[in-house]
Amino acid sequence: MTYLFTKQGCTACESIRENVDLPSVKGLKVLNLDGENSEALAMLAYYECVTLAEKQLPILVSDSREVVLGPLNITRYLKEHSG
């Protein structure tokens, strides 16, 4: 499973949503870090990205545990893996 951590009001996160058909990416789960989303927070902690998320979003963690940062890099990754 690949996880994309996003937040409402994040222009970089919105850029990805505008440029990638997220539902077409197999094995992708989008986790919004808004409010009290305990699943998103737990997964962020599991992948040791809490400190990173405090500094920048979006964050993509691939099924091989590769962390991809920045909207351009994430968009490129997702387009390569869309089906």
C-alpha cells in the first residue's frame, strides 16, 4: 500500500489532486491530516514522518517505504504508478 499524506488548504496537496487522477493509482490510500484523523496520525507515526509532516506536506510513502517529498516528485511518482 502507498500512502499520500495531505491536508486541506495545502496548495501543494491541491496541486497533486489537480494533476493526478488519484483513484486510478492502484494501491494508493490518501490520508488527510485534518482534525482528529487517528488513522492518518498513526500511519504517519508508523512511518516515522511526524516531524517531517510538521515542516512540509504532502508526503508520499511507497509500498517499499520510500519517502517522496514535494508536489512535483509526488506527481511524477503517482503518474508512473497509475493504472
